[in-house]
Amino acid sequence: MTLLSIVGALLVLTVLVFVHELGHFYAGKKLGFRIDEFAIGMGPVVCSKEKNGTRFAIRALPIGGLCAFHGEDEGVSDPECFNAQPVWKRMIVVLAGPFMNILLAVVLAVIILMTYGEYMPMINDFTAENTPAEAAGIQVGDIITEIDGKSITYYAECTDYIQQADPARIEVTVRRDGMDVTLTARDIYDPESGSNRLGIYISPERLRYGLLEAATNSVRYTCYIVKEMFKVLGGLFTGSVTSDDVAGPVGTISIIGQAVRAGFEVVLRLGVLISINLGIFNLLPIPAAMITSAVFFIAFSLSLFPFFLLFILSAIDPVDQS
């Protein structure tokens, strides 16, 4: 991994942690908390400036940031300390960081969907003549966007929704020449395979969205990632995922470094995944001693990151039959 890749990876992580800490800072200032320091980076202070009672600093190591509330980690009991503030205020401050990470993930997802699009199932060919799909009026080149009213967020969902459908009647919405067309296929159950079959070959095709569609689909995009994240967490408890299967912070920085070399789109997609990780893990009921450790959150949440990337990439098969 080159020096440029390492620097790029660290900068990506720093931006994501900076946004998280900015949420704490903004909420704290609005609610009247005393904040001793707001810093970008960790380690020795390179430069700093004090304003309105807060020291703003840039530190030497680009591996995150901090927002130090007065009396947060010390046995301070004066009226300005963090623990002396009302519970509802402290709750808002604590939640503001994760909220900013999740909001950032949604914004990045909007940019991705508008600029690059998402891989969606395109009709590549029919498996035979007069299949249920062909009889319904589906054409080669159509991109499937909904099955029975369920929006498809990822390529892999298409096959799942077909299998869940009523074999007697299924509604398929396709994007054709920029327009959405809803068609009805009937009798899709295939006795030979013992499953529903439309009789189509599908392959991944990019579908770009306008602002309104991108905003709507970005929420589905982030919700899908959260769902897959909890699947991985569940796997850690059931044993289907082991500690040998996850990468630590160094491994994650290596992956992000590769993404930096791969291009801006990959960096954006990894940014969405990591930002959601940071947001969700900061909402989990972790013991108080661990909550004060930014290193713990970065290391623990990023250690699971390669799995989320695999979930996304596994959705893209060259050609699939449905």
C-alpha cells in the first residue's frame, strides 16, 4: 500500500469522525454546555486557537478527533460540568454524534445514486419462448425496479422478491426508456425447479436517479446496510462469523487505501458503510468505560467493515436466472 493510499485512508476516517464529533459540539453549544476543546486528529497539538472558552486545535495524527466537554472524564462537580447538566440535555448531546454520522451516510448515498447510480436487474434475455415474463410484455433491456409494489434497492433483491410472490399473479414494474411500466405475469411456478420463475436472464445495470428518487432510495440504501450489519453481529454471537473473519483497524485502513486507488465512487460507498458503523455502534448499550474511548469505537466498528463490503459486492452477479 502506497503512502498516498495510507494518507487518503486516514483522511477519510478523520472526516467521518470529525462529522461525528461536530454533532456533539453543535448540540452542546446550542444547549449551553461548556466545551474545553474541539480537535481534529489525535496526539500532540500542532496549532490551536481559543474562542468563546473553547480551544480549537489541529493535532498531529490524522486518526479522528475529539470534543472534550468540561468535567466529562474527571471528578469535577461544579455547575458547568457535563454530568451536572439535565439528563435530557446530555441525551441530546450523546445522540447528536450518531445522528450526524447517519445523516452523512444518507447524504453520501444521495450523491452516489445521482452521480453513479445503483446496480439494478436488467432483462438480458428470456430462458425460453413464451415465458411468463415475455407473455406479460416484459422486454429485453427493461430494468426491474419493483416486484409486487416492493422497491428493489439492490440487484440481489429481485430474485428474493420473485420467490416470495404469489405464483398465480405477480406485478413487475420496469424502467423502460425513462418511464416506469407495470406489467402482470401469471402462473410463474415452475414444477421442475420447485420455485417461482419468470423465465428471464438478468444482469446488473446501473440506474441513475434524479434528486427526489435518490433521496427516497438513499434511506432504503442505508436501512439495507444497517440490516446487513446486524446480520453480521448476529453471526458473531451464533458462531457463523468468527473473530478470524473480521479485520482490525490496520486491515480496514488497507481496504480503504485500496478504495482510494480504485476511485472516488468506491471511496464514497465505503464512506457510507463506515459512517453508518460509527453511528450505530455509538447507539449500542456499551459500558460507560468504553463510551469514553474513541479508539474503541473506531477499532470495533471498523473491524466489521469488510463484511459489509462483501454483502454489497455479493449482490452483483454477471448473469442470473429468475
